[in-house]
Amino acid sequence: MSSPFSLARTFLHTQARLLERLLFAVKFEHADPAAVGHLISAYQNPDGGLGHALEPDSRCPESQPIFIEAGLIALHDAGWRDEHLSLSICSFLESVSDPSGLVPFILPNALASPHAPHMTSAGGPDLNPTAGICGLLLYQGVQHAWLERATQRCCQLLLEKPPKEAHTLLSATRLVDHLPDQQMAEQLTERIASSLPGASFFIPFAPVGGYGMTPLHFASTPTSPWRHLFTAEQIQGHLDDLLSKQQADGGWPISWEAPGPAAICEWRGRWTYEALSTLVAYGRMSA
């Protein structure tokens, strides 16, 4: 009988997109992370941004901030840095930001292409995804006027009025993780810690009955700097719940309506890669 890990590996090879297959190979099979870097660069448009449904809920070819966040997360997962790509991304983001540096989740042109039902409007410039993008670009080690301005604005907003929504708080943790100013990082950590327990879309205890962010999204490894925010009961309960949700085909399900069959497979590949990474890191599954 195949192990849960082997079943998941087979699922990724048969149903996931190339990006998650490469990330799996980097994490578990010692593959060269340069392949992930080359692939993300292939999503780049002439305007410097990333497009082409890199985040599966929007199927548009045009560059979008959410696509940039997804691409930078993949580079971070692979441990790959690309200065040229990152600087081009900064220039694109500067062109679509407000004067303070904040960018929206998507631009209005994204709504002209197929998209998930929850994408009802473009929305305005916000901490989500700006804070996370800033943190991931700080990880890339680049310097850019837009990045400096946007980072300062995100820190100011997080200090003055911490968000009460889990996706935005998760975005904020990516900024804190790579913020050079450690004193500011400590202050922001306190704000996030006080806001998260009552945040919308946060599911503090298992089982997970619908869509939301769990402690494992914030502390995906036992060495995460955010692990201390959660009790052993919370972590173990969610690990049990996550392990139980593996399906017969080896993959993990999603809990929202995606734009179509391709997007479902792409999301399930991402969630399966994340589930494997977390379960192996916590010793609940053997690679």
C-alpha cells in the first residue's frame, strides 16, 4: 500500500501544474531552485509585472498584484533570489500604487477575464497584499523608492490600526519576517498577536468546517517565529485535521468555488504542496 506521502507525490505529478511540481522537487528531492526562478520569470509581462493566472482565481493575462505576491511566495519557498526580476516588479507596482505606495489586490482589468465568484470588485489600495509583497521583496534584498515608501506606509497602518482580518494579518507577518528594523518588527508582532484571535476568517481550533486561515498558515513549521502565538492543543488539533483531509487521489481539497476545472487542479496542487510541507515539518508525515 502506498504511503500518504507517495499518494500525494503521485497527485502532484498527475494533476498539479509545473510550479508546484518544481517546488516539491526542490523541497523534497534536492532539485535546483533555479528552475523555479526561470518559471516565475516566464510569467512576466513587458510592463514588469507578473500575469497569466499565476494566482489561479483570476485567469487574466495582465499583470496583477496578487500574481506578484504568488510569484514571490514561490521564489521564497524555493529559496531563490532574482534581483533583476524583483526590481522590474517594483517599477510595475509603483505604476499602479497610490501616493503612499499601497496597491490593490487586483486591478479593474482583471474583472474582464474569468475569475472566481468572490472577486466582485477590484477594491482599493490596501495592506493586503501590499504588506506581504513588501516583505517578500525585502527577502529578495532589493532597494527601490517604491518599496521603501510602501514599507513605511504598511508599518504605519499596522501600528495605528491593526487589521481584524486573517488574510491581511498573514500578509503582515510576511512583512515582519523580513523587516530590517527589529524594533519595529517587535512592535508589529505585538499588534498582530493581539488582533489575530478575533480576526475574521481565522479558525483558531480544529476541525475546519469551511474556508479560513488556521494557525498552520501562520506557523507552517515548528520553528516559525509565529509558533508562540498558538497552544499545543491548537497546533496538534489542526495537524490532525489537516492529515485527515487527504483525499483518495492523494491530494487535498479546496473549500471555495474556483473559476473552473483548471483552477481547481492548480489550487489543489498548491494546497497539497503546502499540506505536505507542513505535515513533514511537524513530523506528522514521513517524506
